[in-house]
Amino acid sequence: MNPINVPTIPVDEAIGRVTRFREKMIKSGAIPESNIPRAVLIPIDDLLAIIQKYTTVDDDGNVRSTLTGVRTYFAIKANDQDLPDEVTALVVAVDKEGNDLINTTAVGLGEGGDGSDIYDFTKPCPSECDPESPLFVP
């Protein structure tokens, strides 16, 4: 595995942050405890597809991206029968100026493929979890 230069935090600090989040959510009573989000899985293939959409190769073979990253917005599905009030994350591409790349002229009626560039492919935990993870706190 190649080393990367991105910020990390110690495991015990991460556990503390996750624990504080869950405790505050439980105390608020806003969401049933069984539906409090623990994490959101973002499939790498979907992220790579977004990156590819905003990447070009110039005549000299230089790869250029107009993105600085992606942003996730937490959302609640109102009509999920299996898990009422399921918390998910909507993903949007972010340009180099920090702006969301959303096609606001593509106002659809909720059908997929309306061209909004707001992606709904995340898989939330509690349904997609690693219960053996040290971050899966009770």
C-alpha cells in the first residue's frame, strides 16, 4: 500500500467523535435510535464516474479536472418502507471555486436521469455497516 498525505486522526479520537454524535442524536429524540446514521458507504466506482465526467485530456496528454472534490448532503427519505426516515447522503461534484455543480434547470419529478447532477448512490449504515469496526459504537 502506498502512503498518502491526507489528514488522519487517532482511533480513540475518532471513537470519541462518533460516540458524541450518537449520544447527541439519541438525546435529541429527533430520529428513532435504530435509524441514527452511523456511516454512509460511498461506492468508489460511483465516485470515479463523477471524476471521469469532469476530467478531460488536452492535446498534449495532460489530464485536467475541473473538480476539487465532492460534497455530501445528508437527507431523509420519506417513503422507504423498510426503514422509515432513512438518513442518506446525496453527492454533488464541487468545482475548484468550491461551488456545487448542480444543473438547476433540470427540475424533475423525482424520476432518475433528470440531469440534476445530484447523485443518490450512497448506502447508509445501519443497513450497510461493519459491526466489527471500532467506530461502530453502541
